[in-house]
Amino acid sequence: MTVARVVRFESYGGPDVMRLVDVDLPAPAAGEVRLRQTAIGFNFVDTYQRSGLYKIPLPSGAGNEAAGVVEAVGSDVEDLVVGDRVAYATAGPGAYATHRNVPAGKLVKIPATVSDEQAAVFMLKGMTAQFLVKKTHRIVPGDLVIVHAAAGGVGQILVRWAKALGATVVGTAGGPEKVARVLEIGADHAIDYRKSDWVQTLLAETGGTKAQVVYDSVGKDTFLKSLDLTAPFGLVALYGSASGPVEPLDLQLLNAKGGLFVTRPSLFQHVATTATLRESAADMFGAIAAGIIGVDVGARFSLEEIVEAHKAAEGRATTGAILITP
């Protein structure tokens, strides 16, 4: 029996509902492996699950992505062995832990060209960016792309990957420091969406040209403006709601604004099978190794500091990725 330190919560609410506790972790069942986790990623979806915006069964663990080393292997596991470096992002809440049993089919091997920390902060964010730029809207050279929250974890990856695919990229962010960071990572234009005239400023920067695709993870505060910034027959890809959920949409508005398309995709649809998961991860790891994409670790917290990590994220006090150390 292994003793694991895990973050759990028994009711929905603010960050203070989370507690760090010791639990006895049984031997891995058939089809599972036990991981000693070495690095844990934070994602905004973690706050949605904790707050109850996304309902999950309670009591629950918290966190959705991590990297680690295989310590034990259950029966019927043929493609992983003790000592393998692996990562995951779709095994369900429970990643905030020192050790965890995970279904082998939810794991991908980490190549030698990628560190555990990179894998931990890239799994959900990187594969989200991968399907957004390769499947939701397959970016082609010459596209004008708008990325909201471009100084954040997924945002930074989207900016870099879209540029590598030949797009002109406009990134939005909140505040001058984050705007400066968006330009540093390669965006052609960066706009402060906290300013009241940011839509007009953006269109002035692009000479009035609107986007083929807007990647919007902010939600309530930006969504209707995203429609105003999309070219006829263009697409708004809403993949998050950091400012709150979007109000119900009158579909006639899409017609009035140019026959627009709107989608609300998620990673879990795109990596629903082991084969698609590992295909997506391989493309992402290849882009990391080639230097095409990257993300800065903007803040580090220990498991003991998980409440502070959530408060910092919800207060939009960080840039880049947040890394949790077991």
C-alpha cells in the first residue's frame, strides 16, 4: 500500500474548499498503472470543476493533468513498464497528488526531447491548441487569427503555433504587461481588452480586416465582440469561459453579422480513444521538440499552496502556465 498526498474537496465553492489529505493508494487494478507524479499542470477547467460551474461527482479529487514515472503495473498492461516517463490529461479529476493510479489507455509516453515539467503543463493546453489549429479551423498561410487571453497558457501556444502555420496573429490580453508579453512571443498585434475601445483599436491595427477565426477562452466578456471581429463565413471557437458563461445566442445574429459559424469544442471529444490521444500528443510533442511552440511557466506552487494557486489564477494575476510541484 502506498500513501499518497492528494487534494480533495467535498462541496463546491471557492478555493478554500480544497484540502490536502493522506490516503492509502491500493495496488493498480487490471489495466492501470501507479504513477509517482513529478510535475502537475494547472488549467482553468480545474476551477470550473471546483466551483461547480462544471458538475462532477462529490467528493472529488482536483486537477486534470500531470507527468510522472510508472512505479507499478497492473495486469493486462502490455505497452508500459516500470520506469517509463508518462503524462496524462483526460483521466478525470485527481491530478493534484503525489501518487495516482491511472488507466494505461489514458497515458502517453514522454519522449526524451520533452521534460516532465513541459509535459505536465503542455498536455491539456498543448493538445487543446493542437485541435484548435489543426481541426476546429485548419489554419493556412494568410489567415488572420485572433487569440483572446493570449498571454495565458493555451493563448501563448496558439499564438506561436498559428504564426508557425503562416497566420497573421492578433492577441488580446488584460493590462500593459500582458500585452507586451504577447508581442514578445510573436504576435503581429497585441490589444488590451480591458480598454473600452479595444475593438476599434484592434480593427485599426488590422486596417479593418476581420479574422477567419477567433479563439475565445474568455467567454462572457468577449464573445459578442468576437462576433463583431469575425469575417463573413468565419468562425468563433469558444473553448472556455474564464469571465463567465456566454448568454444564450439568437442564431439570427450569426446571419446578421455575415453568416458566421460558432463552435464550442473540447479536448475530450478529440482524444476520446487511446489512438486519437496518442496521435494528438505525438503531434504536440513534435512541435515542442522542433521549437515551434512553447509556453512560459509563469508561476509555481506546491501542493500545500494549491488554494493560493487557484486564487492567483482566478484573479488573473499570472501569465503563462502554472506548475504544481508534488
